[in-house]
Amino acid sequence: MENSLIPPAIAHTPKQLAEMLGLKPSTIYAWLSRGELRGNKVGHRRFITSTQLREFFEFRKTGEYIDYTYAPK
């Protein structure tokens, strides 16, 4: 019997995720390379599940996260 409270894991590519969030794909790749956003690598492609995305946003809410993506040099 399936648990109806747990949605199925949906995976997105960095490009799809960037479009959904209104960001550039390079931002998503930067988060992945810095380890801020977890993802799965299959061959040469990367995928981010809905669970991994939820964990990323929960981590950002803690206040321990500082986004340096657009910080002036």
C-alpha cells in the first residue's frame, strides 16, 4: 500500500530547475558544484529530485547559509 502523504520523487535537470525558479542554469550548476544543492549524476547528466530541492530550501531557511552567487567582487 502506498503512502498518499509522500509524493513521488520527481527529478529535474538543472536547466528545467532554472526555468522553474527563474534563474540561470549556471546558478544551479554553481550550487551543485559547491555542494549546497545535492543532485544525482547519471552518465554525464545531472538530476535533482523534489526531495533534494526541498532539503536545499530548508537549509537556506536556517540562516546558516549565505548566498555569494551575486555578491559584488
